[in-house]
Amino acid sequence: MANDRAVGGAILAGSIVGVIVYGLLIWYWPLRVLEITAFLGVLLILAILAWIGYTMATTPPPEPITEIPEMGATSEEAKVETKTKGP
């Protein structure tokens, strides 16, 4: 529990420092920092889309479900029951 609190505190402090540093960078070099920020934002979105596309293209399709066994019954028991029940 204490370790989680330490990590949370470090993330909070790092975020505050990041906001301050970003604000100072915007103050001194506004156009360049905004260009870099926009580029990184677009890069991140396109990288996520590429990852999704790659995953969809390389994942094999699932095997089709041929039968759905009854609750608690094995596939062999389900076959026997459907044969004996009749129309």
C-alpha cells in the first residue's frame, strides 16, 4: 500500500513538473513547441491505428462453432441426447 502511494505521489509530482516545463517552453518558443506537440499527437493517433490494423491483419480468424453443448454435458453426451430425442 505504501509503495502504491509513493508511485502515485511520484506520478502527481512528475505531472505538475511536466505542466510547468511545458508552460515555460510555450512561453519562450511557442511556435516550435506547438508544432512538435501537434506532430507527436498525430504520430500517436496514427501509430495506434497502425497497431490496430496490424493486429487485425495478422490475427487468424476464430474457428466456427459447430455445436453448442447443453449446460454440464460433454459434447458426446449432447450428441447422444439429440439423437435419442427425435422430432
